[in-house]
Amino acid sequence: MREDGKIDYVELPGGALPATKDFYGKAFGWTFTDYGPDYAAFEQGVDGGFQAQPDDAGSVGKPLVILFAHDLEAMQAKVEAAGGAIVQPIFSFPGGRRFHFRDPAGNELAVWSDK
């Protein structure tokens, strides 16, 4: 069961996605669900996915820890009230909506909801 504020998903840079999937499949027996040519999800203890699309700066980015919220707007308000900086406002994606924020230490995280 998903809970507010708990780590729910981890997104990793995918690089050359076919090679990344091949490596994890061969090394650890992972299987994937593809969501287009640039994203492959996995369920291996903690759910997650590999993102092959470069970010706005052209790099493949860093790992992204994603928390869950039943009420995304309320959670965004809590993050802001606690001193988090919203770096990507709420947006939709296949499967739900999410926002990204930076904590006081400079780490970027995201919060998602299936609603």
C-alpha cells in the first residue's frame, strides 16, 4: 500500500536503454515494462525505471528518488512551507502527476500521485 511521504519509486539514468536493460536482465534477471523508446520501468523490490531521455542540460541526469502523495497539491504546499524549492511544478505523465523539488541540501526529489 502506498503511503504519503514514503519512498515509492527510484528513477535512474538509462543511457543507451537497450544496453542498460540487457545488462540488468543478464546480471540480475530483471524484466521491464517499456513506456515508449526512452523509458523502461522495473519492479525489483523498490519500483523504478530507467530514463534514457537527456535532461534540459543535455545530460542523462542523476538518480531521482520519488515519494508518494495521495493529495499532490497538499504535499506541494507542505514541501514549500518546510523550505523546499519547487523546481518543476505539477505536471502529468503516463500513470499520474508529479512535481520536483530541491531540499535545503540541494538534492532534487519528486513527489507523485496516481490521481
